[in-house]
Amino acid sequence: MGHFAAAAASALWLGILTSISPCPLAMNITAISYTGRRVGDPRRVLASGVLYTVGRALTYTVLGALLVASLLSAPRLSHYLQKYMNLALGPLLIIIGMVLLELISFARRGGGVGEGTRRRVDRLGIWGAMLLGILFALSFCPVSAALFFGSLLTLAVAHESGVVLPAVYGIGTGLPVLVFAFIIAFGANRIGKAYDNLASFELWARRITGTVFIAAGIYYSLTNIFGFL
């Protein structure tokens, strides 16, 4: 139980780190703009933030459940993963850490939505926030793809949790929008300062996490591949 709680905490942190990384953050700013259009109605602003988070969590839950079930249902693949996952874990963590530290970089796509999609979201009213969460969850950037497919999915397979851990990860990816929706609803004048603090926090959180990932990757590589420790 303690190991699973630690895995859930790791999944939540990976989700939060995903949401405040540069490319997903641009998407979340779009979502914040959507939820904040009705500043005069705090309840609708908060409801939009909640629905956006639900949309992201639901998407990652379904995606995680399908991928983990597929990986574990095939006997040969399941045996292969159990046998070789520990060998791949070290190099994988090193690569993800290098992505987080921007030692490896990829071209980034914009985080906006098309005009047609924007109109469809608007027609749904408050429920459009959930559609926005689903669409943005499926719009993987290099960092979010590395964290979801490289870290979260590996964690979910190791604990055979295709539902709970992806759901916790999804909640983490929507938390900043939920926090900003609360700020908009009850203190719109504080949002600029909160955003500046978030951007500063993201930089150091990404650096620390990237360093930890590389250190852990080196440790697992020395232990599982070379047998030094």
C-alpha cells in the first residue's frame, strides 16, 4: 500500500510538472482565458475549471487503461516487460531528464485551437471546458509525451494500474487551471502575480526533477545493467 501511495504521489507530481511545462502551459493559458470569460459569475468560472480538469483526467484514464491493458494482456509482451523493464528504466530516465533540462530539444507546436473548434466549444457553453480539456490532453508536446509515455505509463505498468495512476496524473495536469479559476473567481487582480510565481516555480521544478531523473537513471543503469552497485 505504501509503494502504491508513493506511485500515486509520483503520478500527481508528473501531472503537475506536465501542466506547467512551456508547451502545455500555453494550452492551459488558453483554457484559463476560456474559464475566465465569465468573471462576474464565480460559480461558472469554478465549474469550468473543474470540468476542464475532469476532461483531462478522463482522457488520460481512458488512454492509460487501454495502453496498460494492451501491454499486460499479451503474455509474451508482459513477460518481456517484466524481464527487461528494469534494464530499460535507467536509460529511459536519463533521456527524460535530459528533455526536462532541455539538453535534448524538439520543435514545439503552438498550443492554440482552430477557429472551428473554438466555435464548437463556445456552443457547448460551460461543458465546452470539458471538451477543451479532452482536446488539450490529446495534444502531446515533447515534454508531456516524455512524461506520459516514458514515466507515467512505465509506472502504471509496473504497478498494473491502468486506471488510478493515469487518472491521478490527469488531475495533476488540470490542477493549475483549477487554481487559476479559483483566483479569477475570487481575486482576479492577483492572477498576474500568481502566473509569475508559477512560471518561476516551473523552471526550478523542471530542473530539480530533471536532475533527479538523470541521477536515478544513472543509479538504475549501474545497478541493473552493469551490476556495479
